[in-house]
Amino acid sequence: MEELLDTFVHNSDLSIKTRLQNAGNVIVFTREEIEMMQARNLKGILKSLPMLSYRENRLGIPDPFYILQDLPFNSNSIRIYIDNQEVTSASYGSGLFFIGDIDIGFVDHIEVYSLNPSFEYSTEPAKYLIKLYSKVAQRDKGIKATLNYGNRGFNQEAIQYASVAEKISSFAYLSRVDDHRKTYQSFDHTLSKDKKQYYFFGTLNNKEHHLQIQSLENERDLFIGLSTDARPNLAQNKVRYHHVGYENYTVENLKLRVVAESSASKFLLSNDKELFRVSSHDELLTVDTQYRWHKTEKNELTIGSKIRYKHFITDQLQRNGFDFPDLEFDRQTISTLYFEDHYALTPQWLLTLGKQISKVHNNSEVKDDTLHLDRVGVVYSDHQWVSKTFFHNSEFLIEPYLYTTSGFVIKHHIEPEKVSNITHEFQYKKDAYECHVVLGYSKIKNMPTKISNGEIKNITDTLFQHFYYVDFQYEMDLYNSLYFGFSYVKNSNFDDLNDFNQYKSTIRLLDKLGRFDISNEIIYFRDTLPESYYFNRFETTFPNKNYFDYSTGVRYRYSDSLNFSLKGENLLDRAYNDYFERGRRNPLTKKWQYIDILQASPIEKRIYCGVEYFF
Amino acid sequence: MSLSLFGFDTSTASKIFEKIFTGIIHKEPVNVYTSNPTYQEVVKLSNSLELVAKPFLADIVLADSHNEIPKNYNGVIFTTNVSVFQTCQNTIGAFYWEHGRPKIYFLKQRLEIKKILLHETLKRYIVIKLP
């Protein structure tokens, strides 16, 4: 009987994977995998993804698309949802800015889509879409307390409560993280990424009504901050974020969703010459409706609309005690209409067509925009084979922070970034083996970049990206599995750089031996960008080329109500690095007079131990 | 649509209920009544269980909520809902998720009232008080 129960748990997880075939190119981390990997934090998942890596920018903020730029955030095209409600920042776009390194103790499973999935899952243009699904009260009834400790004084405490009444279920998760990160010595200054985070997540659900509440407070040291020579005297940030979302499913096939979000942030940044004080607060309201019409047995049409209203208020933007002039640009409204048609040509072949138009209205001299999103796909599926071809054409909004923060000057309109791509995926499954091959090609126009005088401009050249990804999963039995993934990304025509490549490979072994859950993972990474960038510009060679991040963990299930865990992360201390320029710029030409490279890994060598108790 | 699949493992659930019900009733097939469409599929999939159309024909009733308990039924009930297990006196056992794991419980006192002797493999799931 116990083996049957293990199979039931295992297959309940796997069923989540199989139902997503027509949604797009997706990678799923099941609950079993997350628990066995002992991923305490979202970055523990993001670092294991093919193609994408977890990175932190000059401000120490999670920013997977950070490449050399000193923008406060570069990853607004990675969108993040929790239970079908997007976490959004009015200024920065993606909620990854707030929750990119969140404690994921409340999460059941995670889906990561590359490019735009079906509009059923998200209507935001995205290069990557991360969907976190919270634990379901029906499956997690009771109270659970978790304590985790790590070296350098890391500590994380969480309590979870779930209950089910006849018609209503509730779930609540409260967590506190006090993260003491590795410090870096930069000349005579110490750079810190220490963070304190308080997070509450709660849901109240019945069959027809879903309510979600989130509240977050982050206090963090901002690593280098805005200091070009990496000698910050002060680099601190405090952010509060609140989210209330309501979904209604009273009418069959009709979804109605209203989400209100607010945030407040304070930045304090200084070096020997300058002191910046920036404080702002944002309000955001999103209302969307979606109707699925089963026209015939073979044809399903989804139509929907969404209105997003943003109000971003800069309370203080001060340099050396002097206020910057108030910006008139403080409101943005995005109205979206979309449709998607799924047509089953045969029981195996499915054709999908989607079109979305968004009108962006800005309240000041910032020009209005119209954004288009097109999605065409052909999916073949039988018992063993799946073949998916998708064509996407997306235009990305220029998020307000590019105009409003850090004194960026609005001199001209910034065109929306345009991305066209085609992907093809094969999937083969037989018995205990499963294999995916993904081939893709992207063309990127109007990518925004910051030029030396601080102004944001579109890159005039068209950038090209080829990407390939192969993965293989072998389920030896119910209790043991092996995963191997390899990805290759080639970027061409990228600004004034040579072509650069990224290679990433992950091997993961998950085993259950009696009461022990054992995980082993090694991630290999190589990025040729810093080699070419630094060599071309400064004739500086880049020492580290190959990175290995080895992590291992053991969880001991002492009883039904008590678990102990031990995990070592990046044990070889050779995980990939983020790289930062530091030096002195000529005050007139703004060009570097001298430069030095600071390397800092976002994944530090860490030992964690933990205990979970179920009441 | 042709490619959508369900998130419920009907096949394994069927094997689990087969073991539970044959371990309670000690005969084959066991006549099961349930008004729940998902669990009707679960019962139909098993060779050792027989789905019956009326509660009075059943050896056991499987209920997922209070509404699914037939009126004036005094026979043996098994549930997948903790609230039904806690409040309905005719419910001898339950199978539901708790702390992320599926759990099986039988309440000793109610088994004794119904004079049910469980199969050896199910005895480890007997509890003396409601969870």
C-alpha cells in the first residue's frame, strides 16, 4: 500500500507536466523535485534552468538579464506569476524586481516558459515566464514550521497553515529571512548584499472565488550601488510591496480577475562626491476578463481584454541635497485586447493562432505606443512523440523607470523592443526515458541600452540569437531519477561586441533511500561575453572561463511530522560569476580612464541545515 | 481539446481504493456507490469493484463531501474529505491529503460499532481518535 501511495504522489506531480503540451516550451519543477533539491529560494531554481541563469546586478538585485549595464533592472521581459496572478511593479515591469530571490516554501510546483505561452497562462509579452503555484490547502492541511540556518549567520524561519472547511479552503505562509552574504573588498570599501526579508502569502478559495494576498518587506545592502569606482559609502534600499487579487469563476468558461498592487521604495546611494536620495511609491490596478468558447468539438476560441493602470510617484529625487525637477510623467494606462484559437486538425495535430494588441497611454510628453503580440503554433502529439513549432512576434513596453529614476533624461522617444522568434521542440517519451530537443532563432530590434551620458537609447543594429537545448530524464524507478540538460546560446551583432556564446549544462541525480532523500547537482557554465568585451576594450584578459556549481543535499524523514535536512551549495566555490566594471571615468568624455573587473558569484558557497515540523 | 489531460492519477487511485475496499468488505467484487463523477471513473477502472446505481445495493458508499452522502443511509461510508470523516458517524475511514502526502485513516471506535475487521495490510492505518 505504501508503494501505491508513493506512486500516487509521484504521478500527481507528473500529471502536471503532461497537461501543458499545447501551452508552449515549458520546463516544470515538480514539488517532489523542489523538495528533494532543497530549493529554499527562487534562485535555487533559476540557477538550474537551461539557457537562463540567476544573476544579480550592480545593486545586488536579482536580474537574470544583467549584462554589464548599470541600469537598476534589466529583466522586465521575465514575467512572474503566482497562481495565475501576475506580480508586477508599476515602475520596473516585472515583479522579479521584488520577489526574484523569494523564499519558496509556499510553492507547490514551478513552470518556466521560454517565450510567450498560450494566452490561457499569460497575456504579457515575455522572453521567459515564471509561474509559481502555491500549495493547495486540500493537500497540505495542518500547520508546518520550518527553520533553516546557514553559515555566515543565514537564518530563515517560516510557518505555514492550511485548512479546509466544507466550502472554503485557506492557506497562509509567513516567512522571515536574514541573509548574511559574502562581502567583497573593493579598494578600501566593503561591498555587501545582506538582506532582511519578511514575506506573507495567503489564499482564500472556494469553487468560484479565489482571493490572494501578499505582503513583502525587503531591506537590502545594494552592493556597488551607483558608484562607478565601486567605492560606495552608502548603498541601501528598503522596499514594501502589497498585493490583493481576486478571481471569479462563477460563469462557466469566464474568468474575471482584479489585482491591486502597491509598493514603496527608498534608495540611499552615496560615494565620496555624491549622495542620492530616491523615494517613490507606486500603485497599480489590473482588471482582466477571459472567455473560452468551445465552438465545436475541434475548435476552441479564447477572447479577452485587460486594462492596467499604473501610477508611479517620485516623492523625492535628490542629488547632494538638491531636488531634481518634478517629472510630469507619472501615469500609464495599458489597454489590451486579444484572441487565441485552438483548432484540432486531427486527434494528433493542433493548430493555434493568437493575436494581441495593447494601447499604451502615457500622461506627459512621453509618446503613446501600440504594442503587438502574434503567436502561431503547430503541435503534434501521440503517446511517445510531441513536436511543437511556434512563431512569436512580440513588442515590449519601455517600463517607466527608464524615464523616471536616476535622473535619466527624456530627450527622445524610446521605441519598444521588438523580438521575433521561431522555435521547434521535439519530445520523445518511452517507458522511463524522456528527451527534449529545442531549436530556436530570435531577431531583436530596438533593444534599449544606456549610453555613457546616462541617456537611454535603442540599439540601432538588429541582434540575432540562436539557441539549442537538449535534455534527458531517466526515471530509474519511483525513487531515483537522473536529469541531464545542455544548452547553447549564440548572440550575434550585439552592439560593438564580437559574437558571444553561452554554454550551460546541468546534471542532477535525485535518490530516495529508505528515509533519506539525497540530491546531487552539478551545473557547468561558460560565457564568452566577458572575454571578448574586456579584451576588445581594455586588452584585459579574463581569468575564469569555466564554472562549476556543485550542490548536494540530504533530507532525513525522521517521522511523518519531523524532517531534518543538510545541504551544501556551490561546494567547490566555482559557481559562475557576475562581472562588474569599476574604475574612473573622464568627467568630460565619460570614458573609462582605467578599469578593473570585480567578479562576484550570485551563488555563494553555503552550508545549510534545517528542520521541518508538522503539527 | 485533444491534448489536454487530467491532473488526477485515476489509475493509481483505482488500485488504492481496490485495496482499501476489499480490505474492509472481504469479498469480490465489492459493490460501491458514489455520486461523484471522478470517483465513478476510479471504481469503473477496477476489476474488484462494482459501481452500483443505488445506495441500498452498495456494500460501501464513497463520498467526497457531505452532499454526496445519501439521505437516511446507515451503512458503511468511506470518505475523501476530512470534514465528513470528523462529523459523520457512519464514516469508518478516510483517504485524503495532509502535509503534502496522501493519508489513510480508520477510526477504531467506528470500526467496532460496524463490526468490521480490517485486512492485515490496513491495520497500521487504524487510529483511536480523529486526526
